[in-house]
Amino acid sequence: MGARSRMADEIKYEYKTVQTVRGTDGLVIARMQKDGWELVGQAKGRLRSTLDFRRPKKPLPWLLIGAAAAVFVILAIVIGTATALGDGGGKKDGSGKSTTAASEKPSSTSTPPVAESAATDVITPQSSPEFAALLKADSCDKANLDFATRHKGRTVAFDGSIVNMAPHGDHDTRYDFLLGPGDKGPNTGVGPAFKYEDVNIQDLRLTGKEPPAAVGAGNKFRFVAEVRGFNAEQCLFFLDPVSTEPR
């Protein structure tokens, strides 16, 4: 009985593996620990780190399961009743199909068209207080996800620098770029961790009177890019380059 009791009381864990860009490990670890995760393994690569976490599983009480089942039953009854009432309130035409008075009348209102200019404006720190605040926020802040979700596909422009640059996979001509707002390059400590993934130098679309022949960590640019999305586990804000002008 003692052995069985110990097995019953043994802690069961759930596990999660997160890949991060080098330099953001500490931020990701801190965020995961706030959610109850414990770091149990860490492997560092040239550009990425792999972090292994675990946390105790929370058993679902049987009482809660029973309550949830009861809710589903009640919902099924309500939906069935509403459907029956809806079918009974409609009129049937000659083909036996149900119709309602509302369907016989055309709508008197229409949705006004959205101005095209609102979708094509470039978001800058000067034109958007929200974007200006984001550039000074923590790279794991929820504001990153909110902004990326609302403005996916929009174009942003900001003054920044290259934090890190490394080959993408086994390619010699394609790279992953980690970008940060401001002029501090590898020493950037505030703002989103912007990432260009799997791009070559031509994809950067270098502009200006004298575009550089090569780029690297620490170089300062005016970045214009399209918002792709935000990975909350990696604290990475993904962008696609539109143009890159040396500063």
C-alpha cells in the first residue's frame, strides 16, 4: 500500500520546448516562470537557443467535469427549443421552405465603404502614439501581440539597427536578421525583437545615395517593413522588409 500511495502522490509534469533568438533567452525564461514553468534544459546555438520547461499538471476535478457535462446538456436543450420555435414562426411557401417576414424585406441600411487611404498609410512613431510606445516596451510585452494582430499586413517605418545577423540554416546567402529600435545594435535593451527570417541581401532592398556593399550587426538603418505577426513564446516580432535606408 505504501508504494501505491507514493505512486499516486507522484507529481506529473507537462513539458514545453521553446526556441528563442540569442539575446532574448532571459526575457523568455522570466515570462515562462511567471506562468509556472521551470527551466530544465538549455542548448545554445549560433543564433537560436532551445529552452526546455516543465510544470506540474493540474488535475481536473471530477466535480468540474460533471458540471461541464451538465452545461452542455442544458445548452443542447436550449438550442433545440430555439430551433423548434424558429421553424414554427416562419411561413412556408409552395415548395415547403420556411420564410420569414424579415427575409422578404430588403435591408434599408448598407455598410459604408472603408477609406483606402487608412489601409495604405505607413505607421511611424510620429504618426502613431501606439507604435511609439511599443518601440520602448519590453520585447515580451503583450502590447507586441496586440499591435501585430491589429496591424497585420500594414507597413511600419522606424529608425533602428541590426542586433544580430546569422546564416539561415545551411545557406551561405540567406540570413536571419534580429533588429532593434534605436542605434545600439547588439547592445539594444528596449523595444520589440524584430526579425527578418530567411532573407538575402537583395531582399533588404537597400536604398539611398550610397547603399552599402555589405551589412552586419551594429549597422544603423531606416527600416520600412510589413507586419507579419508576433510569436509570444519566442518574444519575436516578425516583419518582411520593404526598404532599408542607411542612416
